[in-house]
Amino acid sequence: MPLQHIVEAQQFDRDVMAQIFSVAREMEQVVKRYGSNILSRRVMATLFYEPSTRTRLSFESAMLRLGGDVITTESAQEFSSAAKGETLEDTIRIIAGYADVIVLRHFESGASKRAAAVSPVPIISAGDGPGQHPTQALLDVYTIEREIGHLDGIRIAMVGDLANGRTVRSLCYLLAKYESPQIFFVAPEVVRMRDDIKEYLTRHQISWTEVSDLAQVAPQVDVIYQTRIQRERFGDRVGDYEQARGRFIIDRGTLERMRDDAIVMHPLPRVDEIVADEVDDDPRAAYFRQAHNGLYVRMALLRLILEGD
Ligand code: NCD
């Protein structure tokens, strides 16, 4: 393939995804054998302007498990030269001299495209504000394939903060690459899915419906993809946040309505939108397995970007 920058989910097609997932399966074995050295002497930089646990640490673990090295700036807004007024473009030009690949999380939509435009080394978006989170969507699709066994005809309910959630936005773009998925959007009024995604799905003849009742849709789907109401993106609209929060919760009642072979996913972190002590022990709770899959998918991406096929 040549995989270079990863900046948006639309750039992938089914064949490329199949290749990534096949390498990710190999990576599950590589991790069991305590890693490999194929990326030894390569350096990955992680540059994070927004908080992260899973995304940054799974990328860093992925690089280390393939024998590579990692340099990192978290809280980059505070601790990198951004604090002195340096532009993102200049920061990228500099880091590109120190690293073979740059993993970037930024608070502005479109930041990874701006970075890719000036970077001589591959840029991997680790989330750009309310825009997209393409590698999360790849691990989400990998998880659906591992857990459900197919993607064509998949029925999925995306629940929660669909206006600010970059993971669901990227996931819609990826699911649109498969045959006849059925997407249900279940969101509080103030954070409904944005029109750009709905128009994209309609243009690609993908069936989507907005529903206001999670209980009604729960028995119909293979996947409930729950998301956090993103308080940090509401600014001073505290009333809107309070109105959205707690509206759709996954609890024992939701599980009772779901099919036996359906799953609950969540990109995490969760706050109160999944009742942990009622749901975590159910085998259909797939969110921790999903987070672990992030390691394998990111190992696969680093290998394909830095080593080729
Ligand atoms: C998500 C993100 O940062 O967009 N988390 C993640 O990367 N797993 C979701 C969120 O913050 O709620």
C-alpha cells in the first residue's frame, strides 16, 4: 500500500483496512512472543496538545514492542514551544528532524492536515479537536470484525455526544466503505450528529436514522457504541451540558433488551454513561477488549508506515 500520513478516515478503503487488520492479527501473536525488533533504531514522536491515556500510551507501547524508540511531549500547549508562540507548522518542521513518524493530537479540527502539509515524515492524527480520530475508528472496526465476525450489513447504534465526538464521526466514514450498514443515531437534542456526516452517508447511500429511544433500538442492533458527553467542548454552556448528560445510559435494562450476540463498545474514558457494576461483567461488554485492540492496530499502522508491506 504506501501508507503515509493518516489524517482522516475517508482516506482508507476496504482493501487497505483488510491489510491493516491482517497485520494487526499478526501483532497479537508478536505481543504474545514479547515483541519484535523490526522497528529498531526508528524514533516515533508523540506530540499531544490535549489529554490522553489510551491513545498516547498505546502508540508508545506499540512502538516499543516493535523495538523502536519514543520521544514525547504531553501537555504540549504548556510544555512545548507552543507556549512561546511557535506555530504548529514550525513545531512539526523541527520534530520531523528528530523523529521518523509524528503522532499528533491537537485541539483544532484540521490540525493534522496542516501538519501533514509541511511534514517530511508521516503524520498520524491521534484526534483533532471535534474533527476526527481515524486510528480510533480503525480499532473500532477491527473490534467489530473480531467480535461480530462481519462488517457488511452491520447494525449499529451510536449513542451520546455525536456532535462533539470525533470517534463516531470517523467511524461513520469507515462504515460507509462496507456493504449496507444500518446506523442509528441516539443523541440528546443539543448534541445530535452534525449535518456533514449525515450528508456524506446519504450521498453514499448508507442508511441512517435518528431515534430518540435507546430501549427501542437496543434489540435491533449488533453494536451499541456509547460515548461520553464531552463537557470540555461545551464552554460556558453549562445548561446544555446538564441537559445532555445522563440522558442515555447503558444499564442492566439495556443489556436485557440486547441480543445475546450483540456487544457494547465505548472509546473510553467513560464517566457515568455506563453503569459499571451492572454492565462490566457481562460478556457483551467489549470496551476493554476494544481498548486492547488499539495496541495491535497501532503496531500494524507503525509497521506498515515505517516498513511498508
Ligand atoms: C476519545 C477521544 O479522545 O476522542 N478517547 C479516545 O481516544 N479513546 C473519546 C473521548 O474523549 O471521550
